[in-house]
Amino acid sequence: MAVFRYSAKDNSGRLISGVIEADSDAMVVDRLRDMGFFITHLERTVERADVFQSLQGLFGIGLKDLAIFSRQFATMVNAGLSLVRTLTILEQQSSSKRLRAIIAEVRVDVEGGRPLSDAMGKHPKAFSSLYVNMVKAGETGGVLDEVLNRVATYLEKEQALRSKIRSAMMYPVLLTTAALGGLFFMTIVILPQFENLFKELGGSGELPLPTQMAMAFSVAIRSYWYVILAVGAVAGYATRRYLQTPSGRARYDRFRLKMPVLGELNRKIVVARFTRTLGTLIASGVPIMQSLEVVSKAIDNTVIGNAIDAVRTSIREGQTIAIPLQFSGVFPPMVVQMAKVGEETGALDQMLEKVADFYDVEVEALVAGLTSMLEPLLIIFMGVVVGAMVISLYMPIFQLATGVR
């Protein structure tokens, strides 16, 4: 697929420029005209490699691509374009090869008379149950453009939250990697040189205990590395299989919520995701019972999921949403009180959105605090490990110098 650089004027006469991907210049012209642009300059720049396209398909569809797709979809629907025409344009201008193929299949299903939500539901890896249910509610209520805008906003905030967490944890991860890399370099490269020196000085039996321990560690790593890798692989596979069982997954999720510091972070992330997802679904017109069912499946924690299922059962028996939330023992009092006020005022979706915004800020602050705390701890850890290794290597030399004196 080629990349074209273009200059064009929009309906107001404003000059714009950019790049666009297409199979031919004719396709670019049609696409830009459909967007209401008058082309003043068009040139082919570079051919995109098939390897890159394969890698792009391998990594799948990101939240950013899906948010852009949803926002553009909403704009075109609001402008009065038909679903088939909209999907055709989105298929042509999507930069993700995998998303482009999925849009093509959705378009074919819609052309055959299938509802848009059903067509999207056939691709769960691209469109989650949350996405499909919101689109279905938008189709039923005749407000598909509004719903798609809400979906785009939800995806953008979810992407922003994930990006903040990844950015904050990048430096500690790099520091840990550097510390472990330095430790293994000393173990595999430096220690064997000193080992030969110590043997020439009188054998390993007279070496201090810390030096003997460092040497034994180095020999174990160099001589039995394949055993260590095999044991690690088997342990990782067994752990993965155990976490796939209901009991193992439940214990792991419970442990994640009860960890000393990270447990609070996990709880706030889950609460933010729960309130934002539920608020978005309710605002889109999805019934409360169906919304809770979708949220229960969307939350990546079985403990919270079971609590949400208990809430659904209580609501089915005639209770309000605030009471079962309170008795679940999982959700903070603020969530319960805001849900109660939302039910009383008829603005449950708005209250849940406010709670989600609050916990997004809380998560960002907590991640920043953890990062500032982890950085000095990792530096101290790296200094202690490297210092202990250096001391263990130089202790025999110091003993030898003392004996000569």
C-alpha cells in the first residue's frame, strides 16, 4: 500500500495538508472528495513494506485506533451518511490493516441486512461486549452518533489512564533491568576472572565466606543455566495453568487487592473502570441489568465481578443499586454514596462519571507516589548488590595484603 502526500482546501477555503494511505491515486482522490476536500496537490511518497503491515496486524487493534474509528463514525452518521457509505469510507482511510479487514466484513454484513451491532458482535477481539451493547442501544434509540461519541470518549480516557501508568512505571522498569543486567554481567564475566586469580593465590578453601558464596553463585549460573531456564519455564507454565482455573484466578485476584501498597492501586483502577463503564452504558440507554452484566465481564478481576453479580441479583429482587454495593464490602463508601445520590436525583450516569474522574486522578497521584518511592529503593538495592559483590571479590586481596605486611 502506497503513502500519498496531499494538499487540499476544505469547504471554508482553508488550506490543509497531510498524508494518506491507499492502493492508488484514484482511490485517494475519491476519498478526499468524499471528505469534502478540493485537491490542489497530490504525490506518491513511499511504498509501505509488507513486513510492517504484518507486524501491524500482529499487534492487533489498539484503543487509539478504535477511538479514532468511533469518533469518525459518529461524525459521518451525524452528517447524514448511510451506514454502508460510512463503513466504506472508514475502511479506505483506516491505517490499521487488521481493523480495515474487520470493517470490510462488518460492511458486507450490514449490506446484507444485518444490524450494525450484530455485525460488530461477530468480531469480539475488535469490538468488546461493552462496545456492541452500546451500539445496540444507540440503534434502538436512534442516537447512534451520540453513543459512538460516548464510546470514543470512554476509549480515549481508558487509553490515557493506561498511558499514564505505563509512563510512570517505565523508569523503575529500566532501572531494574539495568541492575539485573549488571549483576549477571559481573556473575558471568567478572567473577570467572577473579576465580582464576584466587586459585593461583592458594585455592578456594581459604577464601572468605562471602567470596565463596559469590563464586558458587557464578558457577551455578554458568554450569547449570539450562536447568535454571527449564525450571523457570516449567514453573511459569504451571503457574499460568493454575491461574486459568476458577479457584486459582480467584485467589490471585484476591491477592492483587490485598497487597500492601499495590493492592490499593489495583482497587482504585478497578473502581475507576467499573464506574466509567457502567456510567457510559447507562448514559447510552442500556438497561441497568444488562449494563451490570456487561461490566461484570469487562472487569478483569473475579472478586469484583462476583460482587457485581451479587448486585445484579439484589436489584432483580427489588433493591436499589446502592444497598448491594455497600454490603458487597468491595466498593469504597464514596462509590456507594454517589450511586445513592445518583439514583435519588435520576442522574446515576453523571455521578458514576464523576466518581470515575475522581479515581482517575487518584490513580495518577498514587502511581506518581509509588514511582518516586521506588526510584530511590531501586538505586539503594542496586548499590547494595553491586557493593556486596565488589566487597566479596576484594576481601581475599585485602587478606593477602595484610598477610604480606
